[in-house]
Amino acid sequence: MKIIIFAGGVGTRLWPLSRENSPKQFDKMFFGKSTLQLAIERVAPAFGISNIFIQTLEKYKPVVMEQIPELPPENIIIEPDRRNLGPAVCLSMIKLNSLGYDGAVSLLWADHLMDKVGEFVSALRAGNNLIEKKSNRFIFLAERPRFANNNLGWIKVGEEIGSSDGCNFYEFKGWKYKPSVEECDHMYRSGEFFWNPGYFITSIKFLIETYQKLAPDIFRFVSSGHYSQAESIHFDKAIIEKVDLSDAIVIKTNMGWSDPGTLYALKEALEETKHANVTSGLVSIMETSDCLIYNIEDKKLVATIGLKGMVIVNTTDALIVVPKDDVIKITKLINQLKEEGRQKYL
């Protein structure tokens, strides 16, 4: 099985930690390693570094080579432009197909964390075997939810329909992306919905055929070398949301997965206990709880008194202070900074 790890995103929701020139997947903020390095460590021992491909932008190629020196240079796939995951996934399939591959492929992301790597690898192996038995389908991984997180996508899981390599698989009953708080609570309590980490296994041939059928314009532009003319659209909207429910099955997982995609989600990924403070750098706190306080400047002290549920990130050129429930608005802030002509801070 070939594995593609996508590492071209900017991570605007983690601003100012993540920037255009230093995206979050390359920042060594977890155990002295980047999430890209951790992603490689999870799969390389089981599947071999030669079967792993990293897809990114040209300007990030040097940092990929520096952080993953064991990766063959030809296994770096370069996106000519930033056009979102719809065209990006199509490009990777066409690239692998041009190298003579048409079998099983797993699509993964470079900015996630995971506690139980063994369960993850077992699920990938089971998915690979399922695709080898029947290639014209998708195998989605669904993570057991630990709480009602309405900032994630969710998968509705149906009845058990079989097992493979110790992993049971189930009917795929559809998606729900970022439900309301009330709806999310109901989904969580129902036991029918699982977190969607965005990981799936399929075959290269089937996915190319799916593009030709469901997103022909994207396929035409990408395959003809006119990548920049392809619609900028997420892969879910371009393909997954149009997939027939019968063309997919689900493997339930308990990988200890998390996506530190927002500053508060980053805090949740690092906290030792729920609602504990997470601090980094020169920080002093008093009567403060459930806060992330991240200070990069080594000659400036960041001190707090009487705060609860706040996020404070101080870098050498930008400082943000935001309630935890408003961190999702950082994307809007980025757009505002662009409109104000403050691109140098991005």
C-alpha cells in the first residue's frame, strides 16, 4: 500500500504560532518533534519509507527534506499552486498512477496527534486488505469520540457487516460537519456517530475513476497540467459528499487521535488533565485555570491573574488574547489583517 501524507496547509487557525512561511506541521512543538515527523514515525516502520509520499508546496520542500532526510526525494509530490484538497488529492493520484501504481492507497494528514499508534497501524492494514479484496470502494476510519466536540466532522456508523484482521467494519451512513452544540450533544449520546479524522483507504484506480465521474473539470485541469485553473475546493465537497453510501464502509478505531487545529484544541492535546493550564516559555500565573499561555520571547515575562478559559500566544512580532470559545474566529482575523495590509504578520 502507498501512503500519502499531505503537508501543504498553512494552519491559519493556529496563528500566530503557525504562519505562511512556518506552518504548524513543521513546528517542533511536540516532544521536540513536528507533527510531520510524528506522522512519518507512525507509518514508516510498518509500511516502509519507500512507500510513503509527502505532498506539499515547492517552498516547503527544503524543510521536508531537512526533517525527513530518509525520505527519497522523488517521493515528494509538489503542488504547483495552493488550490485546496480537491485538486491536491487528484494530483497525488495522477502522480502515483504515472509511476505505475494503481492499487491500495491511504491518505493521511501531517498535522495530527495520536496516542495509540498500534491501533492506527492495525486499522490501516485491515483497510489495505479490504481494498485488495474489493478495490472499488472507500474505507473510512472513525475515531471513538471522547466528548461532544462540535468543531470536528462526524461519521454516522451503521450495523456491523464483517471483520478483517481483527478489525470489525460497519455500514457507512453519512457525514455531519461541525454540528451545532445541541445537535453535537445528541449525536455523542446516541453512540451512532464517531469523530471523522479524515483518514481513508481506497485504490488509486478507483479514486481516479471517481474524479472522472464526480469532478470531471478538476480531473481535466489537473491531468492536463493546468493545475492553477482547477476549482479551489475541499476534497470532501468535491468528492466525498457525493459518494454513494454503498461505496464505503467504516472501521471503528480508538487511536487516541486529536487534531490540534485550533489554539484551544492544541491546549487540549497537551493538557495532562481536563481544564488544566498549559504553559510554555517564560510564564507566571495566579488564580488562572483552563488556559493556554504560550510565550516564545525569552526576555519577556507573560503573567496572568484571574483568567479562565483564555488563550494567550506571544511571539516576537504578534500577541493574541482570545477566549477559548472564540478561537474559531481567528480565520476571520487573518482575513481582516490581509484587508488592513498587514501581510508581514501572516
